[in-house]
Amino acid sequence: MRTENMQRLNFRGGVADDAEAIFEVMEKSFRVEKNSDRWHSWYNLAIRDAERFRVLEHRSRVIGVALITHERLCIGSCEIIKGDIGEVSVLPEFQGKGYGSALMHDVVQWMRDDNYDISRLGGYSIFYRRFGYVPFPRRLVEFPIEPANVGANIISIEERFRSPEGLPGKVRPYDASRDAVRRDELYQLFNRERSGSIVRDFNLNAKLPKKSSVPNPLRIVYETNDIVEGYLSARNDGRSISEVTFNPSCSDAFVALIKQILHIAAERGTNSVSSRLPFEPTILSILTEANIAFNLIERQGGHASNMIQIVNLASLLNKITPELESRLRPTSVADWCGEIEIGFESQRVGLRVGNGNITASMCVGDEAFHMQTDQGTLMKLLLGILSFEEADIFNRKNITPSAAAVLSAWFPRQYTASGPWG
């Protein structure tokens, strides 16, 4: 892009008055068919959430937009901030001239300046690598809807995917006027300190809608003894579960909700249903014991890939030091003192350990140990997808056993939520 063109560019946050221009950029960039579901969805998004966009102006005209969704993620007992990037669009007559790249450079820098720690997006991997993103796994639990061969017999789809029966409770449509608070409470129970899960504020005294919700077969609860013990919602096409939460002490709720949504999908002729359930043995064993078939899918790489970036490692590590302190406290190296520098290609941060306290610092002394790896591996360590022992650490041989024990305490393998980072 020529210097004179760069000087005519203006990057800023969107405002309500930008809504029509934001929609025009998305509509024309992706050539969306007028009055299609996507057309209406994007129009409503622009009208409702114009302030969530970064916009690129050229000579006072909006020519590019990118949506940034702010989310708080758990890392144990702590929180970090994630920016989920979507709808990156440039008007067709400005495409291929560097404006999209300029917009993405602005988006990343804006997040770095505005206290974001990580960012995620899905898209053309070759393009987004330029801005610091790296491919990251995407996990799915897939439920195939097909007949079962049992010896010489075949169990039909109709027989396999009946409505749940023989359980003490019942499945009914979700009603926000009486279920909304309990739904939020179940989310807290299910995801308590689960790394990678989205943090939701819970208000026991939240106002409930006065009118009952219109019954929706894809938005359901499981109730026993007048207490809601599980909640599930699926997307309109019924092919994917957008949320499922249940009281961990009531596995019947989970079984009933999954069976009911699979029953509906089977009636609609759907071949499979997917979910972002955690790959957690206690959850998966409930499905196995209930004779519900499933496949664990972890997608890696590809031209169109799930991608992630550590936007500000110093901010991230500073926010999770209380969690790292709590992980170190019960170990045999709780009294260890020293410095460990943690980092990847473009960012490195020192952690000073002493008297049970951890402080982040941009500078470390000559005696510091260095844990260097690639960005994707470091993100897996932070989420608990990998443990320190499993990870590919470039200079592992230079880390003493005691420092390695500290890193093992900080980065154990843990059960982690799947959807928010993938």
C-alpha cells in the first residue's frame, strides 16, 4: 500500500451511526444473498452491536470492518481476556490492495493496548499467520445417527434414538421466566474453575422475564422433583449443540438431554449431531454407560483453520499468578526461590518466585532458567491440554530438576473446556 494511501486511513471503534455502513461492507465483501438467513443475521448484528466493531475509513468512508467479541476465560481460579475475531471484511473494490492487512494489524494492536490477553479466530491460515496467529486444535464430540449392527441383527435408527424413558425426571421446554437463574447456576456448577470456560457473572436475584418463553424443542431442561438439573440448547438446524450444562451429581440429566436432542435429530433425518463437550473421562463415561455412541474429533490445521494468538503474555501471566501460586503451594518445591523466563518466538516474560509469591517481570537475571517453546504449545500448557512433561521445550536439558518441578506444578494436564478456544 502506498504511503499516501496509508495517510488517508483512519482506524477507530464503531458507533451506532456506522451500522448501515458496517452491514454494507460485510454484505458486499461476502456477496451475501439478499433476505437470506445470513443477510438478516448480519443486518441485525450491525444494528445491535456496531460498537463491537473496529472500522477502517478511507477518505471518511467505511471500507473495512472486523468484529471483536470480548470474553473472559477461566484459567483455574483466575480470569484472562480473549478477543474473538470475526466478520473481517473489506469492500470488493478495495480488496487485494493491503487494506485487509492494515485492518488486522490495527485489530491486534488495539487488543494489545486494551488489556486483552489472547485472541482466537477461524479463517484462511496463510493470511492470518501474518498477524501472529497460529493453528490450534478444535475439539468436537460427534454423535452419529445411524443404525447399529449387533451380530446378525440391525437396530434401526427409530429404535436406537427413542425419547428418553425410565428416568426419574422429565424433559420439558426451557422457560426463561422460571428457569433462567437456575440455568446460570448450573453453568457455574458444571464449569467451576474449568480452564478454558467462559466466565459468566451469576446473579441469584436477577429479574426474570414476566412472560413464559415460546416452547422450543431445541432448547430444553431436565427436571426432577421440581428442580431443574440440566439445560441444553441446539442450533436451529439441530445439527450442533450450542450449550449443555448439568448438575455433576445428577448424570440422569445429561443422559436425558442428549437422548432427547438425538431423538429430535433422528426424526429430522440428520446424520449426526456435534457438541463442544470437554474431553473429560467422567463426562464421557456417562455417555458410554448410557449406550450413547460418540466420536472424539480433534481437528488440526488445514487451509481454513481454528487459530489462536497470545496477544500480551506479560498481561496474561500477571493475571494468573494467584493460580500458579496455589498450584505450587502443596508441592515439595513450595519454598523454591529463583527466576524462570517463559516465552515463545516474539514474547518472553520472567516470573520471580520467592516466599510463596510469584511476580511477573520483563527482565530476568543471568541465573534465570528459560522455558522456551512455540506459541501453540505454550497456549496448550496454559489451558492444561498439555503438561510440562509432555510439552516440546526447546532448552529442557538446561532446566534443573527443582526448576522443572516448579514448572510441572504450574502446568499440569487438566480437563479443559473445548468450545471457547476452538
